[in-house]
Amino acid sequence: RGVALVSRPGTYEMSMPDDDQHALRIQRVRNSDIGQLVVTASNQFGSDLCTLQLAMAVPPKFESIMEDVDVHVGETSRLAVVVEGKPDPDILWFKVLYSTQTFHLTSALST
């Protein structure tokens, strides 16, 4: 079944603020808190349980990097990357609109 969590200020705080809504507040989540949590309720007539998964949020990270691709006009090109993160990150592709050409500007000042 697991280890029963007990209310400890600063770590686990259990409350029932209103409307029979029971709450567990986990402060300063640690790696050891990650995993499946089970909530049970019981009385003289029976019991019920509810489970949830507490997962660590992880910022997006590219697991593979795109390489430059040369294509001919009219060809089909496939570009792919592998991205990890929790929750799953939204992926947006952009076309850069500025030119990569460089210009050298000179100015003639008359004095």
C-alpha cells in the first residue's frame, strides 16, 4: 500500500477548508515525493480510494539537434527534432525573416 503521510508543518499539511473538500499540501516537493499517491476514505459502511500520479515538472530540452539541410526547389524536405519535458512542451516552428547577407555601409562626411 505504501507509507501513510502524516501532517507535519512545513512538509505535509492536511486540511478540510470547506464543503467537505479535503486537501494535502506538499511544501518544497522533493524527488522522494514523486510517484503515485493514494487517498482512502472509509467509514462503518465501507471504503473507497482515489489515485493520482505526482510527476516532476521538467523544462523542455532538445534531445536531438537539427542539422543544416540542402534542398532543391520543388523537393520535399523533412526536418525533425526530439524534445523532452514535463508536461509535454508545445512545439512551434518559425521561419527567420531577416537576411543572412552582410552589408558594409560607408559614409562621407563633409566638413
